[in-house]
Amino acid sequence: MHWSDTFYARQAAEAGVNTADIHPSSHALAARLTAHLGGPSRLLELGSGGGQFAVAAALLGHDVTAIEREPLLASHSRALAQKHEVRPDIQQRDFFTVKLPASHYSAVCCWDTFGIGEDDDQRRLLARMAGWLAPGGRVYLDVYTPWYWAQAAGNAPQLPGFTRDYGFDPDGCRMLDTYVPDDGSGPFTQSLRCYSPADLRLLLEGTGLQLADLWPGGSYDVQAGRWTPEVPLEQAMSYTAILLARS
């Protein structure tokens, strides 16, 4: 069994992650994406969680297809869409296997979930993204940085009912995010492959995509208990890679 077969279901059901209403950060991300695209477009989101970004984007006029594997999160997404009176197409599917129309989407988005598999899995997914892009389309891909996670121990934001720990697998270059429930039901860990921009360029070879730009992400200050949403790249937990089809 792969860790992802149980982690996201437990994270949602036990810790309530991605089961809230739309956070201001999702509205801000949807607005930034809309400005970058030059207006509403046909948008695909992979690993859409509780639907917060999908619904925020739909509120701005995007035609959204959202792919989410976990039943609880897909159900929450539909309820959230109904609450906000929008109609994104929420599909309970695995983005590694889902069948979608080719050359169809102006934007393919993958927030906070890239790196689930090994390098070959990531390459296959990237090639699928390239096939889904309409001419002139763009991929927006959150990528975790190895430098942040190499020193991340002790920097995890805590949640009620859990001890949470950040770590790093130096051999596999993977971030580790472990939840230890106070009720003794046993820990569960997320493990995502980290890539520097140079590593990502190597990964993209043969996928039909190329790195055009990137947006540095944020950083968490555990002493201050403060999240800063955008910091210099060398301090960032992640970055958003903007990918274009190779010419």
C-alpha cells in the first residue's frame, strides 16, 4: 500500500484539513491566476482537496474541472460549490489515471500535492498535463524545495489533537509531514519529492513541458507562529513553477 492511499483520507477525517470554507489565500491565489492568464479561462485542477481554490476560481468566472480522489473531500467540494452558487465539475478520480479531453485547458493547476510518486511517476503526470493543455496554455505547479525541508525539523504548525512534525529524507530528497494523534490511533505521514528549479528542468526533459517562470512561495516561523506567504526563493518552503509546452 502506498502512503497516499490513507494519508489524505485521515488528514481530512481526523484533522479536518481541507474541510473548511474558502480561506482568503484561495481567493488571492484565484485572483493572481486570473490576472496572469488575462481573464477567466477553462481551468483544470488536479488534487483539488476540499474545493476551496476550485470554487474561488469559479466565482471569478472560470470554467473549472476539479479532480480529487478522496470521497470526503470531493463531497465537501460539491457542498462548497452549492453554498457559493457556482458549478465547477468536481470529479472523484485519481489524476494519475483520469481520462480528460486532450488540448482542452488553458490552465492546468496542481497546488500543494506534486511529488507524491517517484521521478518516473512525476514525468508521466507532467506528460499527461502537456497533453491536456490547449495551444498557448500553462501549467501552474507547486513544487517543494529541498533546502527548506532539509532544516524543517521542529517547524511544523500544530493542530488541536495532534503532535505534528516536519522532517526530511535526504536520500530520497523528500519532505516528511507526520501527524501523531493524541488518541493513540497511530501516526500518518505525507512524503513528497522535493525539486530545486535545476532538478525540475531535468525532470521536465521528454515531458513536452518547459519551465518558463516561477513564483516563490512562503515560509513558516515556528517561534513567532507566523506564516509569511511570499519570501525569497532561497527561504521558501515551495515555489509555483509556470510551465509551457515546448516549442
